[in-house]
Amino acid sequence: MTVIQWHDGLLMAYAAMSVLVFVVLQFFIKASYGRHDTEDRAWWWGPGVPTRVAWVIMEAPSSIGFAVIYFLGDNAWQPVPLLLFALWQVHYFQRSFIYPFKRSVKPGDKTPLLLPLIALFTNFGISFLNASILSWSSLAMDYTAAWITDPRLILGVALFFVGYYVNRRSDAMLAALRKPGESGYKIPRGWLYEWVSCPNYLGEIMVWCGWALATWSSAGAVFLLWTLANLLPRALSNHQWYRQTFDNYPAHRKAVFPGIL
């Protein structure tokens, strides 16, 4: 099997898994972490590990693994691939090594081991699909210097950074709700939280819409599909949890897309 055939097969596998993941998370299983974690969770989730450690395990392959795969390519030092590489790392270095230590975590909070282990392998696969199309000559898209002025790249990068800002600011507002030593939950208020329960997920979706547009690739499109499959069920679960937990939760708020869903 050639590298191209292997890459295309993995793309199709992730596209199919995205549909399966969405169905499972939406209709059968809620990922057992954060507000949805319970002490009586099923044994197969595995033992709990400190949430910050779990987060690094989950996200680090998307930064380190992506970099290793990218720099194995013979086009790694070309300007457009380097720009796209930097774009990816802007998000994932922060997500892997800064965000876990800034996020608000309940004292003693743990995450079931199964979750970071699954994420470690799936994120590495996504990283391979996206890094290799940038710098491997056998797979690379036609990212010549002319791509710098292409409207798809310009609009994609703009959308990426708008989404990045939405995601970062939303996460910071959530973290600020819980004072040191507190362990409960509160209703987020202000900014995009007046419209949706999960603007942090909205920002994440915008980021990968921007990536798919900027790269104009099947790998980018499949990653966007994978992101939607994981985040939409979580956003809907969080929205339902807020409405069930707080009697005074604003009735007009949607889950993730203002006025739509």
C-alpha cells in the first residue's frame, strides 16, 4: 500500500468514525468528565487521573506529534507550509501546555483514564493527516508562494483567529467563575454567554472551519467533521445540564450556535 493509499484510507476511516462518534455521544453515552462525571461511572472508564495531567496526555500529540510528522517532510521549510504549521501550533501549543494549568479545576478533580488514552491515539491520527499534506511531497497540496494571496487562505486565517479569540475569551470567563477553593458551578453571564451556553465550543468550531478553508484540503474537512462530531453532543449535554440544574437559567440561550442550536 502506498503512502497516498494509506492516507486516503485513514481519511475515510476518520470520516466514518465521525458519524459513529456523533451517534454514540448524542444518543448513548455522555463522556464521563467535568460536570458529567459521577462516582458510579462504569468500570470500563478506568481509574481517574488528575484532570490537568489527563488534558496534557490528550492534547500533546496534536502539538508534538504534528511537529514531528511535519518536519519529516521535504517541504517543511517552504513559506506557506510553515505559515500553516505555525497556525496549527498557535492553537495546540496553548491547548496542550498552557490551558490545562490555567483552567478552573475542582480540588481533587480527576478524569477517567480511558478518555485521554482514546484522545491520544485519535489526535495523533488527525495530526498525521493534516501535517503530512503540508510538507510531504508525496501528499502535499499545491501550497506555492501564490497561495499567500489566495482568498481561501486569507479568509481561513481570519476565521481561525476570530475563533481562537472566542475560544480563549470564553474559557477565561468560565475559569473566572470559580474562586480558589470553590467546587460548584455557576451560570456564566456576559458577552457570548448571553446567547449560547458553550461559546468556547463555538470558537473551537470556528477555528477548524478556518483551518479547513485555509488548507482547502480533505484532511482539513475531515478534521472539521471530527470536531463537530465530538463537540456538538457535548454542547447539547452541557446546555441540558444547565437548564436542569438552574431554575433561573435564561430560556433564550441556545447550546452553541446563536439563535439556531
